[in-house]
Amino acid sequence: MAIIGKIRKHSGLVVVIVGVAIAAFVIGDFSKKTNSNSNDIGTVNGESIPYAEFNTKVEKNLEIQKENSGNDKITDQETYQLRQSTWSQTVKELLMGEEYEELGLTVSPEELFDQVQGKNPHRLILQYFKDPATGQYNSAVVLNYLKNLEKMEPKARNQWLQFEKAIKDDRQETKFNNLLTKAYYVPSAFLRKDFINQSKALKVFSVAPAATAISDSAVKLTDADYQKFYDKNKIYFFMEDAARDLDYVLFEVKASDIDRKKTAEDVAILFKDFQTTPDALTFTSANSDVKTDTSFVKKGTFPAQVDTLLFSGKPGDVFPPFEFNNAWYMAKLLEVQARPDSMRGSQILLAFAGTGNENIKRTKEQAKAKIDSLMNVLKKTPQAFAEAARKYSDYPSVKEDGGDLKWFKDGNPNFDPFFQAGMALKVNEMKVVETRIGYSLFLLTEKSAPVNKVKAAVLTRNIVPSNQTFQDTYMKASAFAGQNKTPETFEKAATSKGLQKRSAPNIKEMDNYVMGLPSAREMVRWAFAENTKVGEVSPVFDLQGKYGVAVLKAIQPKGQQELKDIKARIEPSVRNMKKVDMLAEKMQKDLATTKDITALAQKLATKLDTTMITFSGFGRTNLGRESEIVGKLFTSKKGEVLGPLTGNYGAYFAFISEVIEAPAKEDFMYEKMQAAQGFSQRVSGNMYTALEKTAKITDNRLKFY
């Protein structure tokens, strides 16, 4: 009944889905390119990446993601990220494969064995093969896993092969990086020069009138001003990737008054069953929109109003439905207990045949008899517990930790048998506990002070839009898109309907996120489709709980941007540059009347700054951030007024009053080590990026995703 109810709640979106599917079909048609017969998702240095092969990799990675997360539901964003990472992984394998083959770099079977089972295993082995009780790496855990590998399911064996491949790939890449980093040499002359650049300092008096004092209205920009700024900063206007600029509006899908009334009616019916059900937890798990927490929890865990009711009630109390924060709640208080948050203990494990350790031959009865005997002895001498654990326990890490389980928290399923036993024990008392891996003699060594906790069945029913509301909102968005086909009508209609127009500049071809929209892939595909022109208005996009309509504002092609395309964007910077030039002209006139730096400061009605500047460092004023001016100062004589000097931040007069030479130094071992370390880090971080930039890579993913 409850399952049918959930299906019914989401099954009426057929009309909307059909509408969106038609739109997606149209968009997909728009995005087709002339090489539509190609089945390659891309090429790397002439080597094809077939779509079918790539998609198989994606599907495999999706399955791994599901297994690792324990969740069969993968979000659109997770799917997108996996496609992106699979593409990056595939391209890297091809590029690095070429390099490894040319250099003859391999990882031998013997080397791989050493990385898995040797004295100094790979970091992934250290990370994943830890003793669950101690959190420390344990070689016995690796050996036990490998011994049982053939008995495991095919999925587990495949996971191990993938894990082993990751170790091999990482080892190969480490070798490659080492070849490059060991090729670096730092000459002593470079170290000495760098030391001087960081240590030699100039004491500088400077005057820098504020460019902001000139009003914008006083600045008349010409084409020559724009050209001058563009030529000076041309390097910053190179686009590594093509981009698009969009404006868009959103139609939020919100529960209507009818939806809210219908939800309230459904909740009232649900509450009748909730009151009479013999198993409130099972009923809640089957009907709640939020996963039921079946453990004991402290005050402050539930939503505020629910929390207050539960901690003021008594077991058996049922709390009628109430609306809070766009959801309905009903609850039943099941138990109240004073429980510690955490406890600590030790164990002696006696495994028996059938608990997973093939070396153990003792029967279950023999294990029970022996563990009972041990408890009788150790009750009299609990201080001998660790020694007995090392002697008798079958737990892999016992030699190192003496059976210490460390602190474990209430609600941790791995330690639940011990926690339940510890609830009734006093410190230094012990009890035999049966677990899935054998009988354990558990000794409680510490536990925190008990606090009141409750176990409750809390059923949540979210107030969500109905299928009719989705359809109505979609129709509004569709009407907006159909009636406003130009940027002008788009903007006018948005204003008249009270819709906020949002801007999304600089969108890249493989983006999924668009300014607050985490799953806007279809909007991006439309923007990059061959047939989409500047000024075109899009169809409706389904954006997970909202609908969007966009207009393409600009196309920014890959490569050097032309001045006309960025003119509006750079206007504030050009205006500031012009103000700096105007200041410099005035300062040049003032310089003709006096060469005294203090008098110049007075004429310009600004303060005289004093700062220490090094060639490679920053001073306390803007002057220290002007790299070209700093370079000029270090080639100038002291005792002269220099300027006006124009930079990115202002115009300056400067006067070098003192030169502080670098101290004498002969030993550069520490600096050499630092420089070598810096080179090594840059190689590791930038090597692959450099390979990728020089490779010939064709990316056709837009055709398929």
C-alpha cells in the first residue's frame, strides 16, 4: 500500500517528461556536427577513442561508484563527474602510455608484488588495509584478503584487479616523475643571485596621488586608449577554450495551495494507521520520506519541534501530525535510556571453525568452554588481560595492541555487541560476547557519563509539488519561450512577469554547472550547438525542480580575443589607465617647479610614503606591487627624484634614500634544498599539464553527452 502510494506520487509526470523529451530531441538535433557519422568520442595524437569503448568504461566506473557508496541511485551531477573523470583518465592513459613506451618504463611482477606485500608497501595498501580495531596498517589483513580472493565473488576479484592496476599506474608515474625531477640542477650562481634579490633592499620615499580623485566624467576615452591597454595586456585576452555567455530566467516549481491541502489529507489518513501499527519503526521506514534513525539519539538530533516533544514525553506517547519547515511530522516515543556516548574496552577473541579463518579447527563448543574458563581466571586478575590476549587471542593485531579496542561510540554497528554488553558492566568487569567472527571476552576499561537518549519512530512526509503543478509551471515556461524570441522581448517579458534575469558568463563546452544550476548540461549543449546563434532564445530546460529558458548573449571563440569583443569588459581598466596617464601629465608639470620629494607631496596634496622594497618581494604600498617600477628602481641611483613612473595601480614619484646590501653568505645548502624541492613539486604538478597542452586532442563529447 505504502509502496504503491510512493509510485503514485511520482507517476503523473508523463506529460512533462514527454514535453522535455521532445525539447531534448530538438536540442540534440541542433548539437549535431558535420562529422555526425563518426563513432569516436575523441582522438589523442591520432589514436581514436571509440564511443562504445569509452561508454563501457563510464558504465564500469558507475558500477564501482554504486558499490563503494552502497547506493544504487547516482545523481546527474555524480554521473557527469564520472564521465569527466573517465575522459581525463582515458586521455592520460594514452598520453602517458606513449611516454612510458618510448622510455621503456615498466613495473615488473616482482616489483608489483613488493608494492603489495613487501616491507614498505604502496601508500594505497597502507590506506585501505587497516585493522578495524586499531585503525593501523596490518600486513596480516592483506595476506588474509589475498588468501581468500579466489573464494570471493567475481565482483570482488575485479575490484582487486582495478586496485592493483591503480598501484601499478601510480608506481609507473612516480618513476617518470623521478626521471624528470632528478634531472634538475641548481647552480650556486643562481642561488646567490636569488639570495641577493630577496635580501638587498631599497629604502624609498614615494608620492602617489590617488587616481580615484579624478571623476569618471572627466575622462574621455578614445579608440587609441582602448588599443593601448589591449596591446599592453594582450596575453590576458587569450582564450584556452571556447566559451559562451548566457542570460536565463527560472520558473520555480513550488507546491500549490491544492498540493498542500492534499498532502495534509494524506498525512491525516496515514496517521490513523500509524497510531495502530504494532511495529512503528517498520511502518515508518516504509512510509517516511526521510530515512528512519533506529538508534538511541541525544537531544538536539531531531528537528527542533520534534526534539522538544520527544524529550518531554514518556515511552508509548504518540505525537499527532504537525507541519514544520515545509514537511509534516508524526512521531512515537519508543524508549528512553540513560546511555554513555562512548566507551573503551579490550577483547580476547577465540574464533571457531566456520567464522572465516580456515586455520582455526576448534569447534564452537570448544571455543565457548575455553573463553568461559579464561573469564573465570581473569576476573581475579584483570591486570593480566593484555598478556592473556597476546597469548590466546586470534585477533590479527593483538601482538601490537594487546586486544585494546580503543574508544568506540554509541551507534557504531561494528562495535554494537560490545556496547550492549558494556551498558550493564562496571569498569574492569568483563563478559563473553558472541560476534560474527567468534567468541570475545570483553573487558570494559572506561566509559563516558550517561546522558538521556531516546529511540523514536519519526515519520516525515515532505510537502512537494504535484504532477499538475509541474505541468502548469512547464506550460508557463514554454509559453514564455515561445512568445519571446529576441533578447529585447526576453528581457522585457522577464521584467513584466517579475522574473529575475540571471547572467552566466564564460561557460565552457563541457560544463555541467551554470551559476547556481548544478545540472544544466542540456542548456550548455544548446549554447554550443552549431546552429545556435547569438540572440537566440532557447526551448525549456528541465533543471531538477525548476524550468529554465535562456538567451545566448555572446560567443567567445578559442584563441586570441579581439578588442571589439572585450571592449565593454575592459572599459573600467582602460578608464583607470587613462586616469593614471592624466595624473602623470600633471606630475610632470609639478616636477618642472621643484625636485624636492617633500615639496612634490605638498603640491599634490598627498602624503609622503616610506617603504622598504626588495627585488623579489612586496613593499607596504602599491609601489612594491609594481614589478616594472621595482625593476627600474633597482637600476637607478640613490639621491635622485625619479618619475613620474606609471604602473598598473597609479603614477609615482620615487626617491631612493638608502641602499641596504645583502649580507655576506657562502653556504647555500639550505637554499639549494628548498629550490630542488620547489622544482620537484612544480614538475609533479605541471608535467602532465604540459604534455596535455602539446598533444593533439580532439574532444567530441558534446555530440554524445
